[in-house]
Amino acid sequence: MASAPTSTTVSKDKLKTKSVAKAPRDDDKKAEKEVRKRRKREAEEEVKVAKKQSEEKEESESGEEEQAEEKAVARTKKAKKKQEQEDSAEEDDEDDEGEVDADAPEPNQSEDEDEDDEDDKEEETEETGDNSETTSAHPDADVIQSNGDSSDLPSHTQLHLPTTGENPVLFSDLKLHPNTVKAIEKIGYTKMTEVQARTIPPCMTGRDVLGAAKTGSGKTLAFLIPAVEMLSALKFKPRNGTGVIVITPTRELALQIYGVARELLEFHSQTCAIVIGGANRRQEADKLTKGVNLLISTPGRLLDHLQNTPGFVIKNLRCLVLDEADRILEMGFEDEMRQIIKLIPSQDRQTLLFSATQTTKVEDLARISLRPGPLYINVDYHKEASTVEGLEQGYVICEADKRFLLLFSFLKRFQKKKVIVFFSSCASVKYYSELLNYIDLPVLDLHGKQKQQKRTNTFFEFRNAKQGTLICTDVAARGLDIPAVDWIVQFDPPDDPRDYIHRVGRTARGANAKGRSLMFLLPNEVGFLKYLKDARVPVVEFEFPSKKLVNVQSQLEKLIGENYYLNKSAKDGYKSYLQAYASHSLRTVFDVNKLDLNKVAKSFGFKTPPRVDIQLGASMARDKKVQGRRSYGPPGNRKRKFER
């Protein structure tokens, strides 16, 4: 870019080469000087204003935005440059008074002015162009120094991600960012599942989506890939705050989604983090203040940060994902979800809601969170079965006093396999894990009353194991992707067919995967099979010959009678089993009054049923026309009440 003359000698040499030159008239020369003086004064004024603005920015550094400071500095440089050019031009004019280039442009159309215009454009590009550069991959890079100004981000409606051709099958068919493609290839994915092929393309166009798909169908990638593409296309930086929020019902599912998100973002510069109950809240708040572009959370902790973390920037939120929405509502987070929806921005926000079942509450949540006219995607409507292919499902009918013996024999037989056993209560999980480990049958346990660090460690230990047994409550039944699970055992009955489907969904996950499930039923519980049939769940009866049972009942009763700690844990488990059974939603099938308590007690290692008190639910009290508490145990023990 040409610059103003730097010396009178160069200017005179240039002028002497001209063949014709004549002195301008006095009035033209005076007018020209006046123009230059006026422009000089204007340049000086611009310098003063720019300096003043720069000083004000420094004084109010905590409340000012980083970009405004950069612009003020740029304006100062531009004004100084113009002043230097004017000074140089004026000195040049005074030195060369009497001779003028006849071919020189008029003052108001000078080359310098054209060059200044180009400088202005370049400086404007420098001021805003840093948003087109990739930020440092370091999570603390470019931390928020402002309130997350969105002026450098286009609106969601202005964002045009590449469109995909019809009927994509492979991930390579999608027009994704090269860094996303690289991450998918590293993970090892090539072919999309049906829910991914039908969900990703419309999500990348900004459509709101209401998705219905069974567990294990690949929903996580279906919403994470469009989210990552959007953050990359908008060139989100930490200072822009949070652009995507994913809400999940359980901490374990949040950890799993966080792991997948980190893999997808490995070659991108955007940041991601997780906020869940039980974790260190202060550390989470520090991360949010530094800037998290993609946030995975559970409802309660997210609401806490929205209300109490001042540095949590959500004004640039572009996408909200509700995963396992039905489970979120079933766990009692309806009020939290309504508050969250009110607190987060609604303008330019895309919402993706995924639910395995469509209940009235899910429809209400969709109504307040989705924009009118969402795209409804159901990949299960044309399937004959509600569970995945490759899953062999069965049940076994046995008396209550043989339940533990059958479980013990089964686990001994399949000790080299990867098995998940579901129980109905935390206390039952705790007791049976202590018992099995005590008698040298190693198991891991996972339930909602454990501390978060213990739950996290157990989840990842079992996830990475090639064999072993995990006994757990339904906290592990939804959404968790645990690879290569061979067997799902439902020792305690599920609450309804939906819970059954989610439990067995922990196996046979992914394309061409195989798995087996086994459900324990008492003779009076076979009516549940009709509900499964109505839900399009194909099950067959498995037979387990009684002669193959490992009969350890006498040793078990002796152990529970002599070991104080196991005895106390067994009572807790027995009580919680009855409590869960009494509150079952299908009480026409699972009627606590039909239980043989002597046989149930034997499955917990007791010779006779211990005396326990359980609190019946209000609905059951109405059905049975009873009020208050009901006691279970032999009459001789009525004065002995077990306090949990």
C-alpha cells in the first residue's frame, strides 16, 4: 500500500521529471491549505476522543467488554495515522510551494484517502476477525472478560450449515466440519443408525425436533453432532458463554454424554463441561465463569447455577437438548424444568426433545419448550417389537424362597460374562452386594444413595471391564451405554413395561449386537406377561432345573443369624423390598398382600420374617381402605419394631 512522501528531495525529483508544470493560483493554494488544516483539526479531535474513550475503558475495566477496548485502541491508531499523513502532506506542500504535479488528483479524491478507506476496512477486519480464528484448545484460553457479548455471533436464523443429500446412510454422507469427521473416524463410527440418519440432517437446519426412539438407538450422537457443528459454524469462544445445554435425568448418563462430547470436540477449539449433583459446586462455577460452550447437566444442579452463579453466561444459548425427557419428569423434576425453561433465552433457540415414551407430562414439557411446528421423528412405529433386534428375552418362574438360590447359581455359572442385575431399592442393592462379596462372589454395586465419587468410579470400572457383575437400581437403567453386556437380570420386577424395556436396553446395543435378558417372576406375578405382550415385548419362558441350584440356604441363614452387620443390612433390604412392592404401579399384579412373607424372608437369609413397619402410599391406602402404617411379621414380634 502506497504511503505519503517522506522527504522533499524525493518529491522535487519526481516533480522535475514532469515536462509541464505551472504554479497554481494563490486562491487555489489557500483553499487547499484550509482543507488540510481543517482535516488536521478533525484528526486531532478524533485522537482526543479516542484517548478519552480508551481511558474510560481502562477505568471501568471490570464492566467493559474486551472488544470495545480493542476498537478504541484501533480508532486511536487510525486517528494518529491520519494525523501523521496530514502533517507529512502539509510539510510537503510548504516545501514545494510554487510547483505542482499537473496529473495529481484533486484534494478531495486523493490516493491517500482511498488508502485510508482500505486501512479502515483492514482494521475493522482485525477488530472483528479474531472471531473467525480458531481459539486455543486449552480450556482456560480466551476466558470471559465480559458479560458474553453476542455482537460477534450471527443469529441462529442466519446460520446456514451445509445441507445433506437425501437418505444419508454413512457419516461420510453428511457434510460435516473436517474436525468433526476426523473425530468420528477416530471413535470408529462409519454407519449411522436410523435415528441418527433421520435426526441429524433436520437438526443441522435449525428445526426443533421431538424424537421418539427406544433405548440403545444412538440418540446421543443424533443430538451431539448437530450441536458441535453449530458451535463450530458460529465460531463460539469461551467468552461467548454457553451455546448448548444438554439436560439428562441421571448423573451417570450425564457423565456418559460428556465423554462422547469430549471425543467429538477433540479437534475443535470449543469447550465443554459437566455440572451434576454431588460434584464440587465451586469448581463447576469457576468453569462456567471461564466459559463453557457445551454444557451437560442434571436438572437440579443446572437450576442452581442459573440462579446462583453470576458468571454463568447463557445469553448466547442457541440449542437446548432434553434427553430422556420422560425419565426426567418421572424422577420429579417437573418444577425444575419449568423454572429452567423460564430462565434461559427463547429467542433463536433450537430445542431437541427425546423421549422413549410420549406421556401427558412430556407433551406439556414439549409445549412450553419447543417452537410451534416441531419435526416429530418416531423410528419405532413400524417395528414389530419394542426392543432391539439381537436381544433374546426370557423369564423364569420360581418361588420366593428360591429366588436368591437361583440368582447365586446363575451368577456362579456366568461368572466370566458381563452381567447387570436390577433391584427395586437401594437397600436391597447394598445388602446383596455385601452378601455376595462376603461369600467370595465379587460384584460391583450402583445406587442413588452412594456418594457421587463412588458412583462415578463404579460406573467407569464396570464400563471398562470385560467381565463381571454389577447389581444396581434403575439409576443405571436409562441411557447408559455400557459396552458388551451379555446378560440383563431383573431380580425384582420392573414398575411397568417401559421400565422393563429400558432395563433390557443395556444389552444388545449398536448394530448387529447380541444380548440376553432374564426376568424373575413369582407364580402370582405371571399376569405381568400380558402387559409385556401389549407393549410388543416378545418373551419366552426359560427353564432352570432345580437340581442345578446351589443350595446354600442353611449356610446363608446361619451367616445372617451370626453376623450383626449383615443381619442389619438384610433387615434394611427386606423392609425396602416390601416398601417398593407395596408402592408398585401395577398392584393388580404385584399385590403385597399376596406375598408369602416366610418365603420372602428366606430369600434375605432369615429363618422367620423380621418385624418391620412400612409406610403405604396414599393411593394404596384408598384401594385397600386402610390408613397409616401396616406392619409385617409374625404376631409374636409385634413389640419389636425395626427402625431404619
